[in-house]
Amino acid sequence: MKMVGALIKMVRLPNLFFIALTQVLFHIAILDKILLPPGLKPVIDGWDFILLVVASVVIAAAGYIINDYFDINIDQVNKPRENVVDTLVPRRWAMALHFVLSGMGLLLSAFISWRTGLWYILLGNLGCVVLLFAYSVALKRKLLFGNIVIALLTAWVILIICLAEIRIAAGESSTVAEASSKIIRIGILYAAFAFISTLIREAIKDIEDMQGDEKYGCRTMPIAWGVNATKVYVAVWLVVILALLVVLLVYVFRFGWWPAMAYSVVLIIGPFVMIFLRLFKANTQKHYHRLSNWTKLVMLSGILSMVFFYFYL
């Protein structure tokens, strides 16, 4: 049982659930609601979609495992109680499991690409595997590179689905082109939200993990620029995402989507404002850990907001 618990902790099961939830909600609440009324069908549907979700999850799980493999020393300083590699799970098992899960994800991606003709799925997921390995080996220790990589990979969870619908725009029907355009716009909206939110959270985590990172030669933002400069960086991105959310609220105001607007104010905009206000008061590892978790919860609120499109589209 200890081994099972260690594996669950190592692959970050809640995070894998968020990935699957994001893709399932986008498919049900956005793709189906836009495409099915005019008699269209998502390019990636049925078993192809299920296999795509599985591929995304196992590739992400492999990424978490390889990250723990290369972060053993750092984790012993930053979070000694959460470190399972080389304590409960032997290092060679962790590495083997990484390659098995990565291989499984790429095989599923190749099968989906062959079935649908969308070879960007295989190429994109291959890029994810390579970037996750490079991130764990070196990129996370370099200024900004690691944060940008993780933010891009988070956005890819949504883009990999909505990009398939670009093919529809080549059709002759204006209805088909309009549906495709709407999907791409919404997909980019959520991908941008995921990208910016991840940049914010990763920078806060860098401050939280500064002690172990500095000890083992990492050049993360708070180490290279200082904590105060990193806080300013986070604050700038918070202002950017808040401004975008306010603009979005003004845009949907004319449609009278009052429950969705109230949800956004209370569970997305409000918490971001609170994170902004508490950011500059934070001065302990516990404070930064709390801010990181709050950002993660806001990201979950953003994912769940897709449900409103099911009722409004």
C-alpha cells in the first residue's frame, strides 16, 4: 500500500485529474454545443478523444516522475516529507516508469494521428515529452525558461483539441466556418488563461522553493533577480490577467450571462485580487505555499467555468 501511495503522489494524481477534466469539459461544453446543432461532428471524437485524454494524462504523469527523479536533492531541502523517489520508489523504477508512460503516450498519439490524419498531435506530444525531460534535466534551473515551458505545456492541453477544428474552416459552408472560428476563439481564450495563470503560479513556487534551488545551483527568478523583483513580475501578470478578465466581462455583459459573470467575479477575479494584495505581504515559505495553492484553485475555477458555455451556446 505504501508503494501505491508513493506512485499516486509521484504522478500528482489531482493534477492529472485537472488535465482530463479540462479536455472533457472543453469537448462536452464547447465542441459539442457548437458543432452538434448545425449537424457537425468534432474531428477528434469518440474513442479517438478518449485515447487523446489518456495520452495527455500519461505523458504528464511521466513528466512528473522524471522531474522528481532529477530533483531528489532539491526536494530533500524544499519538501522532504513529499519526496518518494529513492525512499519508497527506487530510482531505476522511476526512470523505467517514465519511459513506459512516455512511450505509451506517444504510441496512443501516433494511433490517433493515423486515424484522424492530424499528425500535429504526434509531433506536439513528442515535443511535450522532449520538453518535459529537458525541463527536468536543465531548463527548470535556468532563468524564465522553465516557467515558460510549463506554461506552454499547460496551454497545450486545450490547444491540442481546438486546433483540430481549424480543418473545418476550409469547408464551403459559412456555418461550418463560423463554428470553427468560434471554437478557436474560445480555445485561445482558455489557453491564454492557462498560460498566464501558470506563469504566475510557477514564479510564486520559485520563491517558495528558493532555499533548495539556490543550494543546488538553480538560476530561478528570485535567485537571479531577488524576491522583490519576482513579486513585481507576478504582480504585472496579475494585472494583465485581471484586465483581460474585466474586458471579457464587459464583452459578455450585453448577452446577459449574469450567473457566469457572478461566478467569474467571485471565484476568479476576486481570488486573483486577493492574491495580488497578499503577494507583497508574504515573507515565509508557508505564505508562498498558500498563494501557490490559491492560484491553483483559481485555475480550477477557470476550468469549471466551461460549464456555462454548455447552457449559453
